[in-house]
Amino acid sequence: MQQCSLNYIPERLHQNDKLPINFFEVGEFLYRRCDKKDLDNPFKTISITELSHNRSGLKGNVFCNEPDVLFNINADEVIEKYNDKVVCVLEIKNLNENNTYKKTYTQEKNNITITA
């Protein structure tokens, strides 16, 4: 994975060779940046390939906070933070026996139903 070269991103948010954590906890939050007008359904205008979230992390080991999702990570853009966006917060309410979850998303596009 490419190292982040954006100096305005707080150091605590950098990967810095941290190992991936492949399990979740009930009560953990997932954050997604979206437009205010889409807050009632923040997934209605995106494709499956655009679906991603920032994790809040596990109890006692916070990965990121809600406002952190507003940082711009695109080095080609001149803004540091998206001030015109809001954060959609999803809470993990239940998990399977492996402390993972199955995310099901269905989208109608060009008369084709896509499920991931």
C-alpha cells in the first residue's frame, strides 16, 4: 500500500505498517462522507465500487473519529477538508460468530440488478 504523503492528515490516521484488524465489535461505528441532501439515504447516489467506510475502531483502540472522514485524501485536489459534506454514521448492531458482518447492497443500474 502506498504511504500517505499529505502532511495535513494527522499521524494517528496513517497506516504506518499497522496490521489489518479483520474483526469488529458490536457498537463500533462506520463513517461515510456524503452531501447534506443525501443524508436521509447516503447510498442512493453511489455505485458499489464507491462504497467504503472509515471504522471508528475497537473499544480502547480508536482508529478514527467522525470528523476524520472529512479529510481529503486525493493529493490532486487543493482542499484539505470537505467543509460542504456531512458524515453518515452507521453502528454495528450485530455480528456473525467470527465477529465479522455481511454487507448486502443491491443496486438497479441500466435494468440490471447488482448485488454485492
